[in-house]
Amino acid sequence: MLTELLQSANLFHLLHRIDIDLAKEQQLAGCPFCGGPLHYSNYERKPRGGPETLPEEICIRLSLCCGKENCRRRTLPPSTLFMDRHVYFRGVILIILTLQQKFPRKNSKARLMRMFDVSRKTINRWQGFFRDVFPVSAVWHRLRGMISTDVSNDNLPGELIIYFAKHIKTAEKALVSCLEFLARGEAQKMMAR
């Protein structure tokens, strides 16, 4: 069920619309460094893991640049589609790790590598991030109080996805809600600067 979601162009269109809204919110808030006006300065990405028929505009990382003369710093608004500089879409990363954590017998690393054309080294790196880095991050500490304590830090992101799946009727809405939850946590971090 989760893997089929990643082939839905509608899912990626919806996430792109959410990213546009997040970028507009960031733009209205102004430069987090100096308060100056923000202008779009997007750049192309070549993300992996989604449907091959995605239009180019979905593969563009929305980015903002300060218009103030002495600042001109770039600001990346939070994104439901993209996770930092990772090549794969954020949803793909979360789903691969969730399948590996929650259903390991059915989803061995070798099987996931074949299904998503991803290397073992990449999966291991993502697992390390969610095991060692993310649970102690400021973003997770801010978000942690907004969800049940049933979501264990030791089993991220799998338990987070399962948490949303238990509380939301469809798998697509659960994934979108989880991705938006994570992106909004990043937005709070940026506003706190």
C-alpha cells in the first residue's frame, strides 16, 4: 500500500502545492537573518523515487533570497517534497525506512534496494540519521510534544508514519500529514532564528 503511493502523481502535486504555501509563509515572514524582503530564487533538482512522469515544476526546490543589499542570504523554506540535500524525495526515504523497520521479513534491504533503485549504503546512512541525528535535533524536540509518547525515538521514522496511519483514514492523507508535520517543524525552527 505505501509503495503504491509513491507512484501517484497526484500525491506529488499535492505536496508541491503544500510546499508553495510553506514558501509563501516564509516569504511573508521576511529574511530570518535581517528581516529584509525575500524573493524567489528556485533551483532544479533531479529527485529520485517518484513517478517518472512528474512535471518539471515539481522537481524544482523552492528557495528564497534576501533582497536587502548587505544581506542577500539564501533561505530554504521547509518542504514536504525534499529533505535537505538528499537526492530522493522525502516521502520515499520515510517509506523505505518504515518498510524496513516495521515489516523487515517482507522488506529486506536487498528487496528495497531493487524496488527503489537505492544502494545499501544510502539506506544505512538514512537509518543512521534517524537513529542518531534526528532524535536529538531541535526540530524533533519541538515536534515531540505534539504527538503521543507511543512514538518511540528508537524507531523513527517508522513509528511516526504508523502513528499518522492509525489516526487518519487513508494512507495517502496519513503520509501527507506526516510530511507536513515534519516540514512545519522545520518552519518553526526557521522562525525562531
